[in-house]
Amino acid sequence: MIQMLGMIAIMGFMFYFALWRPQQKKAKEHEALVKALKAGDKVVTSSGICGVIVSVKDKTASLRSADSKLEVLKSAIAQVIERSTSNDQN
């Protein structure tokens, strides 16, 4: 009985370190990325749309992609390709 409980505990630790902890780390990194968004950043959304951020609101960001302007949820931004270099953007 004690061996079985020990094995369950070991499996629990393995599950935590193999699956749950890396997912938490990835979520924290994405949250930091979303908080650091600013106008002028070149980004890619989770659906594959590339664009430049025009403005940032509470939960959304306006993107300019080619000739269109899109408003997407900040959580849909998957990656920042290039950070804005000028500090005096609109």
C-alpha cells in the first residue's frame, strides 16, 4: 500500500514538472508580452496576420495590415517581430 502511494506521489511530481509548470511559464511570458505592447510594434496574431500596432486599448489593439485596419484582442497577439524604436509615437 505504501509503495502504491509513493508511486502516485512520484507520478504527481512528474506531471507537475513535465506538463503544468512549463504551461504556467509560457502563460506568464505571454502576459508580459501583452503588457509591453505599444504603438509601432510589428506583431503576428495567432491567426497569422502580420501588422503594425496603431493604438493599444484595455483589451484590444488596432493593427494596420496592408491597406486595412483591424482591431484584435491583445490576447490574440502571438509574437512581436520588431519593437518600436521611437519613444514619441502617438
